[in-house]
Amino acid sequence: MLLSDFDFDLPPEQIAQSPLAERDASRLLVLEREGGLPPEVQHRTFADVLELLPDQALLVLNEARVIPARFLGQRASGGKVEVLLIEPGTKGAWEALIRCGGSLRAGEELSLEEGQATLRVLGKLGGGRFEVTFADDEDALAAAERCGRMPLPPYMRRDADAKDRETYQTVYARVPGAIAAPTAGLHFTPELLAKLEERGVTIARVVLHVGLGTFLPVREERVEDHVMHHERYEVPEATQALLADPPGPVIACGTTVVRTLEAFAASGVAQGSTDLFITPGYEFQTVQGLITNFHLPKSTLLMLVSAFAGRERVLAAYEEAVREGYRFYSYGDAMLIR
């Protein structure tokens, strides 16, 4: 497969820059998983999942919580730096992406957010990644909550503000560690989730800490040559029991849930890390339905969705969404593939 096989044209004005006032007011494009071309789609609102999900469905959510992992600062020389925490390492250290002019040295200290925190560089990891720790042995998560910024994707052409700490977070986010939101879940409200349970939908939870594996771009023209970065996941015992005997169709809320469930099904490992790269031709073992946002051209996420419902059908649905003025990406509208 070629990277160009997963390309599409999107007017820049359809890239959502901010969320809607009501989470479940987003539009929802409903696509049947099987069928011919052009695919038949429905144009609904997200609140309609209350009637659109199958009876007795098992809806699986990702409880990962986004940490304010982005910091701006400067070197002792005065040069600007940008830091993005990625994941914890050993003995309190973290892996971080650091952008700056010139080379960083082990032992160098960076002043972050106008002196609110000091980051110490321990060593290089390659690819712009470094092993780091905070001065005075401050916990990285505590430092992030105290003075970090929400790591909005670069296609949002603005700085994160105070509201993003709430809106760029699902209402059920519980376990801190992600550096991007599992965006399909941003559309749910507590009231909608309660109504789904009243209707007979069972809700299960997993954790996948969204990291480099989800959002790093594919640079190789031959898709099979791309190497996914690993991401940490956990499938709790209660969810394992539900998956062993699901009450109905398993509906994944988001591509991160798909990767978690399929990694667990393939390995039997309930807590670990996965670099599973799902592309067309993959045989799904667990997931039977998918709620997902609209993804970037040539991205691993678009490839996963194409594997689930067929590349030509998905791209045709994307073309329909563009024609109909849907809002794309993290704060945008959603799809239900069933």
C-alpha cells in the first residue's frame, strides 16, 4: 500500500479550532460497515447514538486523561525551547520531545514557563527525544498540572487556554498520562452515557495513554515500512470479563480503544504496551462497531478506519463529509461505523 492511497482534500476552514458549546451537539455521519460504492450514509447529530447503537451493545471507552504536557521556556543562553512530556521512564525520569536551536547537552537545565519549573536534561534518546527530570525531584505530573499547557494539536492554530483543560478532556477521563485526547469520546456527556445505560447498553472501560504512536506522521511512501511507537495500555479485570462473554456487539469509542482491544485479543496481555499498526487487510478479532472522529490525510488513524470499513468506502464517506461541511479532527464531528 502507498501513503498516497490514504490522501484526501480538505478545505482548511473545515478544521475545527474550538469545541461546540454542547458536546453531544456535534454532527454524526453514520456509515454501514459493509456494502458497495458509493456508500449510503445518514447525517445525524451525536446525541442520536442513543437510538443508533445496537441493542445490548458493549460500549468501550478509553479513560486516559490528558496531562498539560507542553511547556515553553528558555536555555541559560536565552534561546527558546519547547518541551512535550511523552511518557514516564525509570526512577522518576521522563521521555520528552524538545525543540530548540542548537544541541542540548546532558546536565543542561531549562527554565520553563517563566521560571515556574526547571527541567534537567539527562541524555539523548534520538529523534528529538531526551530523558529528563524536574529539579528538586518534583513529580512530572505535578509540575504539568501546576504550570504546563494542554498539548493541542498543531492544526489548531492557537494557544491552549484555560477552557481547554476541560474541553480537551473526556467527561470520564480518570487515569492521567495521555498527551492527546481520545477525541471520539469528547462528544459524550454524563447525561448521554446515563441514558445509554438505562437503554441497556453496557459500558466498559480501558486505558490507552495516547502518545507518539497515535499522532506521529507516516513518512514512508510504502505504508508497510512505517514503524509505530509503542503506547501503554490496560484492560481492567471487569472489562476482561465482559469481553469474554459480551452482552452484544462490541462498539469501540475511538481508534485508541480499537488498538487496545485488538492488542489484548492478540496477546492476552492485559497491561503492557502495544505498537499494533492496523491497516487494510487486518482481521479484527473483537471490535464490531466504531465511533470515531474524522482523521488527518495519510495518518495511521485513517488507515485503521479504512481497515475497519474499507478504504474506498471510508474515503467516499470523507468526501461526503467535506461536501456537507462537517468539522474535522479533534474538536470536530464524528462518525459511527456499524
